[in-house]
Amino acid sequence: MYKEKLKFNENGKFVIMQVSDAQDMHIPRRAMLKMLNKAYGKVNPDMVVLTGDNILGNHINDAPIGKRKNVKTKEGTLKRMETALGYVLKPLEKRKIPFAFIYGNHDDMNCISKDEQAQIYKKYDYCIPFNEDDKSVDCDTYNVPIYSKDGSKVKYNLWMLDSAGSDENGNSTYDGVEKKTVQWYERKSDEMTKENGGEPIMSLMFQHIPIPRVSEFFKKCKSDDKSAVKGPDGNFYKLNHKKAKGFAFEYPNSDTGDTSDNGLLEAVKSRDDVSAMVFGHDHLNSFVGKIDGINIVQTPGASFRSYGNMVSRGVRVFTIDENNTSSFETYTISYFDLFGKNFVSVMRYIFNADEYEKIKTLVVVLLVILLIGIISYLLSIFHILN
């Protein structure tokens, strides 16, 4: 694992790239890998944060075509998981970019536990140490200190919080952040503030599942509104641009049924050490707003195997200034920002993107029919000539 201190660079900046919902398998969609590598080269981040659904864990044993399970042993599942994660982690290792991770609802929906899965990450030299000691919380609940450029003092912090795991049967629980995790944050935050002479150390807080109050950024609209998305109550909503800037193509957190964040937002407000709470999970949404004075950041998904669209797929970048740690700059980079909308990039996108599965199937069928027709025609000509 990574042994060195993370530090602000000589210009007093620290750049974080967030990759959320990579959500792929042992045979990956190459467009996502090309997108991530292009983004790493463009941004040159000081670290990468993987914010859950790093693999499509509930389908890791599936056959290449269809959903039939063709791996039935734990050893086979583990091997596929190592391969799938390797496609995400090896480019970071090659570029010598330190990375931290948390889990999402798809990661451990199989026979490989969170702790066992963490050992795969641990094999990489640039994996930032995670929680292996505090058994009161999950292994992906920990913090990452960032030091001043001279390395003498902790100037910033990242909170990595577990959310949305699976039960003992591998079924997704969609619980968000648990009470024990909130209590851990409260203890650790108080401890760090005390060690810093009573001054809170500013931070970003990463978790996979958005807190329920993110729905406050949405307002009711008519079903025929071009921005309308259907909510869990059957009504239609759209992003309220007076409250949040960005875009939304799905209602937030609509499949979890959560009604509480177990006191997390109140804990954050009372400690005044979090610049922003940052989420993934909702692949089609990308926005920044405020709830009770706390910045809320929603990051879109990177996956090409799971759902997305031509606007959303991408990554998010944060830049922190050592001289003003109470604020941050953030922006997203999409697939087409990186590659442009030329013929090659569009064709690569269509060939890889999940929402074009029906179109690709139809094209293949038509090509097969055309090929059969050509062969039949040539055979008939050959027969006539003979």
C-alpha cells in the first residue's frame, strides 16, 4: 500500500479526481477505460477517489452473453473480481497515482465480503491505507489526511464513509450511511479538531448513496416537460436550478426508500469541518447545491456497462487550495469532452454504451441477414454457371 504522505504541491494546490460507478466486469467496456486514461492524462490528479460500485459485483459470475451464472465457486468469483478491479486499478498503478476507495451497493453483492475484497485493493502499491483496525465500522470507513506542501502539518482531510452494502445473502440493502458510521465520524472529527488546537480541519466527505434530502433540489413539473423525471410517488420532477447547478436525468436515490440519514447532516453541521458532501450512485445526475449551508455535490457515473447517456458519463475533479481550504473548485469531464463528437468517438461510444444494446442487436441481426442473402446469391450464381 501507499506509504508516503499526500501533500499539497509546490503551487499550494491538491487535485482530486472522483471516479464513481465504474461498475464493470472481467470483460470490460473499453470506452470507459479509454475515457479514464484520457482523463488521468489531462488532469494529472494528485489522487483518485473511487466512490463505489467500482465493479458490477452482482453480475460478476455471469456468462459473457446473457445473465446465466457460469462461475459457481468462491475461487472463480474472486478471480473474476481481481480481473475486473485490475482494469480500473492497474492504470493508476502505472501512472503512480495514489487512490482511495469506498464501496457501493453493487460491489459486494456476491460471496466475496468487503474485507476480502479490500485485500485485492491492498495488493496495489498506490492504494491509500484503509481501515483495518477499527472493527466498529466497515473497512471502507476511514479518513485520508493531506499535508501542507512542506509535509509538516495536516492541512486537509477526506472522509471516506461506507454506505449501501449487502446483507449476508448478498442482497443489496441500500441503507445509506449507518448510525455506527455517523458515530465514528463524530468521534474522529472531535479527535482531529482537538489535535489541531481546537480548529476544525476542513474536508470533503465521500459516500456512495446520496442523503435523502438531496430530493429538495427537485421541484414538481408536468410530465411533458423536457427535463421531467418520474419520482417514487408517481409525480414528475426536474432539477430546480435556483437551488442546484448542473443536470439531472433521474430522481435522486429513488430506489432506496431511505427516509433518514441517521443524523449525518446534523453531525456535519455541528462540527463545521466539511466543505462538501460528495455522492455517486445516481449515474445520470451531476449538480452542486447547498442544504442548510453545506455544499452538496452529485457526481455522474463512469460506467458504460450500466445505464447512462451521452451527456452524463464522465468523472469529477476537485481542486483544493492550501491557502483557502474552506472552499474548493469542481467541474466534471465527460466522455465527449475528452474525445469530441467525431465519427470514431461516437461509434466507439455506441458500440460500448449500454443504452444502445437493442440497436446493436438489431444491427447485428440485419448484418447476418444481409450476409446470408449475399452468400445465397453468390451460391445461386455459382450454380447457374455450373
